[in-house]
Amino acid sequence: MAREDFERLRRFLEEKDVAKRAAAPLKDGIIIEMRIGGDEGSYYVARESKKTFLREGACPKSPEISFTISPAAITRLLEFKSDDIGENGVEFFRIMTSDNPDEYIKAKLNIGFLGLTRIGVFGVLALGGKGVMMYLARHGLGSIKEIGRAISKLKGD
């Protein structure tokens, strides 16, 4: 199942049009560590030539962000029918904030607010538009100060 989950996640990140458009603001050279729940493999996302690639193996440098995603969450993202970046962003955050133990996305930030700005994360959020911003505000992230606190928490500060 591990190979199948890797391929499904690769298909989502590299081939699903909405995921490719959402990742456009991310800067070339960033590395995002990816773990798949129940899989001992090492994977990472690399941005090169304005494209996203999921690769097998250890990260070639310290990752800016680390994600752990369950196979069920991969399925949910792949099967989500909207081509709207905002609706997909809200779905992503719904999974992150869900209490369902089978569907999860966990994040750990290895950089701070300025680093996230430098690599284009806030550009991705901006593409999500009003829907993503309203979802974040309803979950306590309606101001820069609140976002800063959440970043500190995700960094383990």
C-alpha cells in the first residue's frame, strides 16, 4: 500500500491542475518533507523550474515545512471535485482541523513568519481568496498576531 499511497500523493501534487495552480507562488528551491501515515518511507516535495515534484528519499537539505498526511486524507484531496483553489484550500484546512483519526494532515514549520513570506506560502493563501481567509478567521487566525502565534506553535516554540 505504501507505493500506492506515494503514487496517489504524487499524482495529486504533480498532476491535479488545482494543486499545480495553488503551488505557483512557492519559490524554486524549497523543500517540504512529506510523511505518509503508516509508511516508513522518506519523501519530500521539491520546487524546481516553477514545478512541484514529489521525490523518494531523505530531504537533500533541511526542510522549510514538514507534513504528515494519512492515506485517507490523500484520497479525500484527490476525490475533491472542485477546481477552485479556495474551495480546495478550505478542504485542506478542514482535514487539518478535523478530529477524524483516519483523515489527517499534520504540519510542522521549521521557519518563521518571514521565512514563510520568503518562500511564497502567503501567496498560496492569497490565491485561496475570501473562502480560505474566512475559514482561517473562524478558527482563530483572523489577524497577523494570531497567525504569528499559530506559526510559533507549529514550530514548537
